Amino acid sequence: MNVLVFVKHVPDTETRVKVAADGLHLDLGEANFVINPYDEFAVEQGLQLKERLGGEVTAVTVGNDDAVKTLRQALAMGADKAILCSDAGFDEADPLATARILAAAAGKVPYDLILCGKHGVGGDNQQVGSLVGQLLGIPVVTVVTGMELEGTSLQLKREVEGGTEVVKATLPAVISCQKGLNEPRYPSLKGIMAAKKKEVTAWKAADLGLDPASLAPAFGLQKLELPPPRPAGRVLAGEIPAQVQELVKLLHEEAKAI
Amino acid sequence: MNVLVFAEQRDGKLKKAALEAMSVGREIADATGGTAAAVLLGQGVGPLAEALGKAGADKVYVGDDALFASYSDAYGLAVGKAAQAMAANALVFSATAMGKDLAPKVTARLGIGLLSDVTSFTAAGGAVSFQRPIYAGKAFATLVPAAGKPFGVTVRPNVFPVKECPKAGEVVSLDHGVTPGDLKAVVEKILTAQGELLDVAEANIIVSGGRGMKGPENYKILEELAKELGGAVGASRAAVDAGWIDHSHQVGQTGKVVSPGLYIACGISGAIQHLAGMSSSKVIVAINKDPEAPIFKVATYGIVGDLFEVVPLMTQAVKAMKAAG
């Protein structure tokens, strides 16, 4: 059972964002970059499958050279190998370009299953896993909270509005992982030490047989802006029961929210 | 631009989000000079075409077939066929669980770009630009499709109004080309969360609890208020990570990003990743013992007090208000 896990190097969710002076970039200041939180579920799932069925877990990322830290995190958790796809423009690749890079990488590595996070925090596109599956011509199931594997048959649970879908698929497949699928392990000290010695393969566009023209963005960015500040609110005063009466009245008559 | 809208139905009922997407599609077609069509997939779904005509579809491509009885990857193939049949320049999907799963499967097949979770757009004089949140709403990006290239968008539910715009709604049987061999990743069944209130992603009122809830047993008081208001129960990451409530209720950057009409935050301090997920709500109520809690900075109305006193009183007051008509 060989598993590819797609991981992304992202600013953590406590990051405060500012827009840079050009209006086209974010000033992430002192942002702390980490492995995308949803990708931890994907790595964990890959490791559990490997522990049960043997094989190897390979972490793959697209990004700049700093993204190697996220690969090291996956290696420290227990992944066997890592691949860094990095070249000019790769760290600003849009979802389709990212998927083309990852699909090209997947074409060079034997795999039975591809796992990724439900979405990459920050970009919030929730596209790449589905795009890769389509480019590779294999089934895709997204937002998965439960997985059972028998031979090559997968039974998956996926979160939908107000319920859970039970989905059947056959390997090879792409599965995007949602919180609830498992409890990601923390890397052990031994794992962290071992990760430092594991090799990270670096591939550029040419290694992947990619024409840079195929990676051109599908949309042009016109501007980035912060949301408008919310108007100042009112903190009510007085005895609690009177405040509650006033609140319900305000919600009904002034805000017309109930 | 010719615009194709994927009209999501579940259990033979059109989703409200499908009509919202149809209205968006109509407006883009009108502003750029083109036709707007819908594609409708399922079994026995033909009668739903009429509502799409009323919401602005010139044509409705209907794939009424047992092959579409359950959602599967074959939906992507069929929508791609419809896009080719009408020479679509733009595809519009709802940013629902199904739409978010389906849209990239279609756009990858067509080799075109996709913008996720659009919350506003401007269409005028033949050009169109879209705005979407990034970092769960900490910032917004305005983007334009590359000149002359087809593209797709998913539009966030509950954001765009449904506009009556009656058009012919001519029903065309979709030549979908799907065979049983294309049925991959098929939904076998749907387990409905039993006796549960609405999902936070769909609710117009959310009553949400955080660390201040102190334990899982106390969510009952939020459920009672949510029930009285016809809303859903949400939670902060702290409460979900503590195991008090299922993650499907989590609101925030690592949960669901919501924009309801009313968000009532109970015992939630307002960590930045939570605020990102809910601060586009129209009205926010904060109930917290700590007057310094950051949640008060985004609140429309605040009560500094013990949620265990405030919430039950509020449920009673809402009941009384409803009884008084």
C-alpha cells in the first residue's frame, strides 16, 4: 500500500493578515508557517494504512524552498519519503496549476492511494484534490470523516449539510480528509531526529515535464482588501433580566433579526 | 457570455442555493450579452425545470436517468457535456457540499480555472469581476477571468438573492454520454443526523458556544434557544477540541465559515481564527462574563454576564415574544 500525501505549507490560523502597499499581496508579517492543519489528518491516515498494510508514505508539496519544513513535519510524523516541487512561480501557483504539478509528480511515483487535506487554509479553495483526481482519471471523494478499506474497496463517510454520505470507491483514488477522520499523532523526538536524515527529493518544472505556459493563472488578481470594519456595537447595561428583555426587543424591532 | 448553472437538487427538491446560483448566472449573461442555461441531474427531476425557467434559465439541460439517482463522479462528466453543448463561457455552481465537490471535477475536465466561494461580483459592459474571501474572510480578493477564457465559479449560499426573471426554460434532454462504467465514487446512502437542528452552513440563525459552556451537557440550553429561533447550534474550536460537541458544528478558520443573519456567541472569547469564520454575520450578539473578551469588538449587541443565566432567560423572552405575536 503506497500512499502519496499532498501537504501544504501555510500561515497558521492565528495569523493576522495585512494587505501590502501594492494592494496585490498580503503582508503576513511574522506569520508562523506550519503544515496545513487538514493535511495532518491526511498524513495520519496514510501512516495508519502503512502500519496495517505495509508500503510507503510519501509526502509531496508544491511551494518555495521554505516548504521543506512542512515536509520535515510529515517525515517526523513517520512518512518515509518527501518530494518538494519548487520552481519559479510555484509558490504562487493557482489551484489548477498546483494540481498539474502534483499530477505530474504522481505520475513519477507508484501509488495506490492519494490523500490530502480538505482544503488549504489561507487560499481556502478546496479544489486541488479533486482537480488532481480528475487529471489522473481516478475517483475522488472529498471532506471525508471516515474510511474503511477492504482489498481495493473503499467505504467512505463524507460530511454534507445536515448529514453524512456513505460513498463507495475503488483504488486508486484521491481522498480529501476532514477533521474527525482520526487524531493526528505528534512527532516523537526520535521521529524528529530521523526526519532530519531522510532525503527530500526536489523537482523543478523540467523534471516534471511541465510546460510553464500550462501553469499560467486562470484569473488575474485586481486587488486584495481587508473586510470593512464592523460598526461599533452596544454593550447593554442594567440587571441581567432587563438586559435580556432589551436584547430580544432590539433583535426583533431594530435589527429585525428574529 | 453563455452561462451554465448547475442546479443542485436533493430528494427531488431544488436547493434554494440552486436558485441563487441561477440568479447569478442570469445576471452575468445579461450583463455580458449571452444566454443562461441550467443543468439538472437526477432521477424523476424533470418537473424541477420550471422553477429554473422562472429564475432566469433560457434552457434547462435535463439529465433524467437512473444513472444520476445517486451523486457520483459521473455528474462531472454530464455537466462537462452540457457545458460543451451550449458552448459555455462561464459555469456557476453553489458552494455547497455537492457543488464544492463537483465544480473542480468539471473544470479540470475542461481544463479551465475555478474560483471558490464567491461572495460578490460586478458584471457590466461585457466584463465581470468576482470577490471571494481568503484566510476565511480575514481578507477579500477581487479577480477577473483571463481574457477570452472560459471559467467556473462556486457561489456561497445565503449571500445572493433569488430574483424572479421568467425566461423560456426550454427543456432539452441532455445527451450526457454517461455509461454505468463511469459510476465512480458513488453515494450509497445518506445518514441524516437524527433529530438534529439545522446545519450551521445553512442556518440563518446560529447559537454558538465556546469554552464558557464548561461541558457537553450544557449545550442543551443552546439547543433550546436555537430551536425557539429556528436556528442551528455552533461551536468554537476550543469546545470541539475538548470533545464537547461534534466538529460538524465548528465555526472558524478550521471549521465552517458562516454568514448568517444572526450569530449569538455564548462563552466565546473571540480568537482570531473564530472571528474570521463568523464576522461577516449580519448581526452578532456576544454573551460573555469577561468584558474585555475580543468578541465584544465585533458584536452588534453585547451582554456582559453569565451565559447560564442569560441564555435560558433569552429562550423564555423569545417564547414570550412569539406568543405575543
